Amino acid sequence: MMLPNWEQYFCNFVVTMKSIVLQTMILNPKLLAFLLAIFIAIFTTTFLWFLPETNANILFVSFVASLAIAGLLIYFVLDYLVFQEINKMYDSINRLKMKDFGVTRKKLQKDNNPLRKLNNELFVYVSKKEQEVTELKRLEKYRREFLANVSHELKTPIFAAQGFVHTLLDGAMDDEDVRERFLQKAAKSLDGLDILVKDLLTLSQMETGDIKMNPERIDIKQITKEVFEQLENKALSKNVKMFVKAPQSAIFVRADAQRIGQVMTNLVENAIKYGHENGTIWVVFEEDKKDFKISIRDDGPGIASEHLNRIFERFYRVNKARSRTGGSSGLGLAIVKHILQAHRTKISVVSKLEKGTTFSFKLEKSLNNE
Ligand SMILES: Nc1ncnc2c1ncn2[C@@H]1O[C@H](COP(=O)(O)OP(=O)(O)O)[C@@H](O)[C@H]1O
Ligand SMILES: [Mg+2]
């Protein structure tokens, strides 16, 4: 059924006005305020027009006045109370997208504006949730990778030892020469497995807090000497010379003797293992105001910069093939980092290809009677 003409016009008018209003709302508050003010002005003027004493001047003045006042008021309300706050909400959403979570609860409580308060509350809540989700995702990824790495690392020595033993059982045992060689290889693989499991155990105990650091007054120069003695054979087999560069007196620091011994062993052992044959290693002690700086320096092949910040990760090795055969777990530096963190200090490394590598860390001085 066709609508009569005036009804069609009216419908068209309403649809057009609706789309204009919607568009202006999206575009800016000024236009919207102006449109609403015109409506109010027309309405007021029409109302006045019906009164008997009105004339053109009064109608004009009332139109202009209501247009101006309504326009200004609506603009103020829209712009200051709604649009600006909505823009801030967009800002918040953008910040969330960019993972910029810098809002504190203090800042939030000061505001009187309810919209702003709501915005801030929402922002803090959502950003906290976002942070939690990010952290959970990171942990989940870490757990998956760790499990994969552990299985892989365990598999390598077990398979090797298994291979040698089975070959022996399958008949190679009868040849005396082969028997000796294969048994030695199997033993080496199992030794590697032993190192790996011990290192894993140490790391896991440190993480679960089973191993407590026991800080006491220790002479780190003495500990270094013991480490040198312990690694003397390894150094001799590569003809590596080891030196200590330190003040004459004993060097007392506050630390866990056994754990710091482990740190020194891991670092000096690495320097021997990854250094050149006939190389030199220095352990240098430098005194600061509050602490001693301990550096372990070698003149080996160095570590390329792309590996440098990854060597402290578990199982990370620069030369995977070479180090795996050498009975290393890839956990040595991860353990070092952990122990030093527990001493509230951190390890740093400087390395230059073909020049050498220096690992260093600080330990708190122990005063006389501590
Ligand atoms: N002094 C060093 N010179 C050169 N490379 C080193 C040195 N110390 C460590 N690295 C590299 O860092 C890697 C990680 O060391 P580490 O965690 O002790 O594992 P691992 O010794 O069991 O392989 C080593 O595989 C080696 O490639
Ligand atoms: Mg090592």
C-alpha cells in the first residue's frame, strides 16, 4: 500500500535526521550540540509564538538566546563530560593493546569524576588481568620448553650408553680391544648423565627453596686456590696456566662458601674447557667501597654477541655438537646466575671474538667482626 505523500516526506525526514545525528555524534560534539540547540530554539520560539503579546523582536531574541545558551550548555556537557572521557577510554584501550600498564591505585582514588573513575578502575582491572594472562602464558611456554629440553638432554647419554652396551652383548664383547673401548665410552656417557642429573637437581632445589644460602665470612682467595687445585689436572691436560691477581691479604666477603665455590668452579672450568690450548686464565680481585669485584678472564676464542645474552639460559650451548660430547650439561651458567641472584648480586660477561671472555660479579665485603 502506498503511503500518502506527507507521511512519506515525514519518514524520509526522520531517517535523514537520524543518520545526520548519528554521523555528527561520531564526528564531533560541536555539530551535535548545534543541532540539538536548534531544536530547542525552534521549540521554545514556537511555544512563545502562541502567546498573545509576542512580536517578531521577542521571538527573534528568544530564538537567538535559547540557541546560544542551549548550544553552549550542551556543548559543555558533551565535550567535557562525555567526549573527553570517552577519548580517554580509547586511550586506555590503546595502552592496553600496547601493553603499557603504568597506572597506580593512588592515582585512581583521587578522581571525583565518576566516568573517569570508572575508566581508571576498568583500566587497572583489565591491565592486571592482562599481566596475569601474559605471565601465565610465559610460564606455560617455559614449562613446555623445559620439559622438552630435559627429555632431549636425558635421551642423548642414555641412548649412547644403551648403544654401546647392546653392541657388546651382541658379540663385540669377545674382542678385548673393542670391549675396553666401548665400556669406556658407555661409562663416559653415564658420567655425563650423572653430571646432568646432579645439575638439574641443584637447580630445582634452588628454585623450590630447599637449598638455603648460608652467608658467612669467607676468604674467597682461599676458595679460588682450592678450585685451582681441584681443576689442576684439567688445566694441565690442555696446558692452560691459571693465575690469581689480588691484594696480598686475605679477601673476606659475606657469602655461602660452598655455593660460591661452585660458582668459581663452573666459571674456571668453562674457561679451561672453552679456552685455547696453552691458554691463560686470570682470576682478578678488585676492591670497591662496599664490595669486591671478582673477574674470571680467559684468552680463548670468545663468544659471539648473538649468543652472549643467551648463555645463561638452561641448556644453551654455543657449540652444541662439541660441548655435548665433553660431558657438559649446559646448566653451569644457569646455576651460576641462580646462586649469585640468591646473594643479591648478578653476573656480567664481556667477550671479544679471538680475544677472550671475562665473567665478573661483586660480593659484599665482610667487615672484621661479622
Ligand atoms: N669462557 C668461555 N669461553 C667461551 N665460551 C664459553 C665460556 N664459558 C661459557 N661458554 C659458552 O657458554 C655455554 C654455556 O655454558 P655452561 O652453562 O657452563 O654450559 P656447559 O659448560 O655445560 O656447556 C657453553 O656451552 C659455551 O659455549
Ligand atoms: Mg660449564
